[in-house]
Amino acid sequence: MRAHLARVDAVLVQAVIAAALSFAHLHDLASAAGQDGWKAWAYPVSVDLLLVAAWKRLRSGSSKASGWCWFVVALAASLGANVATAGLLDLADVPDWLRILVAGWPAVAFLGGTLLAHTAPAPETSSAPAELAEALPVSAEPETVGPPADSEPESKQPAPHVPAALVNHARKLADDHHARTGSPIDPETLRARLGVPAPLADAIASRL
């Protein structure tokens, strides 16, 4: 129990550190792009909320395509801020295209959050009626009492395949029966000794 709590605590500490660093990087990038004051703090909140909404949609098991799409968008925004503030970008001279991306992010986040939170998942259809219909015998033609007048005689069923090992075992039983009773074994006795259907017992008896 103590080891389990230690693992959980380590995961929580790691999650808090990663969230705090990402939060600070998004704030610094928004501030460098001209979104100062409370607006710079709103950007990391917006990214984190979109991540949570996308993760909840993925965990729900429905509409995973939209969940993955917005999860990747929010993750790209978070990772982009981490990389941009790691010394690869001059925060004192932010390019215009980055200013445009930062300024347009609230609309993108609002669209993604609305689609994830207020789009009803597709209803799950139960397969029970279909399975019940498959289990019940269905006849394409109405049942008739007795054979029709123009019915053709039923075709003779092909003889069942008899494995050689089963024939050898049946031959031993037949020899034992003949030694005890002095008469050949009949198909009914052979069927009872082998525990096989009557057609298979007849086929085996014909090969003895």
C-alpha cells in the first residue's frame, strides 16, 4: 500500500510540475505577443481546458476522431509555447505570424470546446434484437402439412467420412464382442459402444 501511494505521489508531483511549466511558458509567449495583463494568464487556462475537454471525449469512447483532432491542436499549442520560450525565439521581437496565431487562438479554443462539450455523442445501437432474430429459425415459405403433391423424392445423403483410427477401434470392439458372444457385432451394439450417431455406426459396420 505504501509503495502504491509513493507511485501515485510521484505521478502527481510530475503532473503538477509539467502543468506549471507549460502554464508559465504559455503566459510568457502570450505576453511577448502583445497579450499583457490578465489576457496573458487567460491563454494557458484556455489551452488546458481544451485539453481536458478533448481527453474527456476520448475517454467517453464516442466520436474519437474529433477528440483526437482537438487534443492534437491543444497539445501543439502547449508544446509550441514550450519550444518557443526555450531560447529558440526572441521574445523581444516576436514575428508577425506568431502574433496572428496568438490573437486567433481564443476563437479556435472556443470552437473546439463548444464542439466537444455540446455535441451529443452518437447513440449506441443494441445488437440484441438482431442476435435474437438470428437465433430464431426463420422460414421463407409457409409451413405445409404433409409433402406437396409434386414433391420430388429426397436425395440420398452422402456417407459420412470415417477416420481410419475409428475403424481400427471399432474392429477391436467387434473382435472382443465376437470372442465373448460367438456372433458378429450388430450396428446398434456398435453404435452404443462407440457413442456415435446411427449413420456413422452403419458406415463403420460396413467397413468391418
